[in-house]
Amino acid sequence: MSRFLRENSSDAVARATVPELFFDLVYVLAVELLVARLVHDLSWHNAFEVTFLLLTV
């Protein structure tokens, strides 16, 4: 796991890379689509589906 972490130096400015920003955007879009699905059809079945999918995301 440590090979995926950046080295921490006190004088360096931490900047997000393009892939990190892309995956953040995909995550936010997935959550937004699930919430929109729940708002569109508010039922127990859909609530359980959306909850399960949010837990997997």
C-alpha cells in the first residue's frame, strides 16, 4: 500500500493529479445519480437499492 502514497515533505505543496480529480468527479457523479434516482422514485424498494449502491461506492 505504501507504494501508492506520495512522500511527505514539509516544503512541498500538495497538488491533485488529473487522474485523482477525474475519479473524484466520477464519484460525485455516481452519488448524484443515485440521489436523483431516489428522489424520482421514493419507495422502500428503491431506498434499499440506493442504500446498497451507495455502500458499494
